[in-house]
Amino acid sequence: MSRFVIIVLLSLTVTFGFGQKIYQGNSANEAQIKVFAVDEPNDADLWVCFVWEEEELTRTGLWMDMRFPKDADIIIFFVDEEKEADLKIWLVDTVEESKWLNEKKKSLLTLNKTKK
């Protein structure tokens, strides 16, 4: 029974889009999501704060950079052109600043995707 409860809680965490462990791929073909870092905060879909500890992955927009793809929830690739991006981000300095500006893009970061 307790195992079932843990699985349900983990599923809820995934569904509600809490922070992700990301790996920055070497090519767009390797990535599950192509990301563009915008020049203006209001042009972003998501404000992102990078964190150092897994325990800090408590809310939307918190990303932890992983060394190996197998350790990541999602593989991203930063593109040079905005039109090539699936997700536009603005980097923020504090955890409290991270948030969605474009709620329609939330589905991009659901963790139940099959890794490539």
C-alpha cells in the first residue's frame, strides 16, 4: 500500500510540472525540447532558475543541470534562432522568480515522455 502511495505522489509531482533535471544535448536531434534564451523577460514562456541540489527542485521553472543524459528527466538543446525553439526561457537569479508566463507550454515539461 505504501508503495502505491509513493507512486501516486511521484505521478502528481510529474503532472504538476515541478522542477526538472535536465541534460544539455550536443545537437537538436538528440533533444526532446529545443530551448531559446530570450533577450527580454516578457518574451519568455518560462522563467528558469538553475539550482545545485536535487532537494531544491520543488517548483516549476527550477532546473538542475545533470552530467549524464541517463540522470536527466529531459534532454534539451539551446538553439540560436527563436523560431526553432519549442520553449523560450528567461534566466532568473532566484528560485522565487521562476514561473510560467505561457501556460500552454507546460505540457513540454511533463516527465512521462519517453527519452530518445
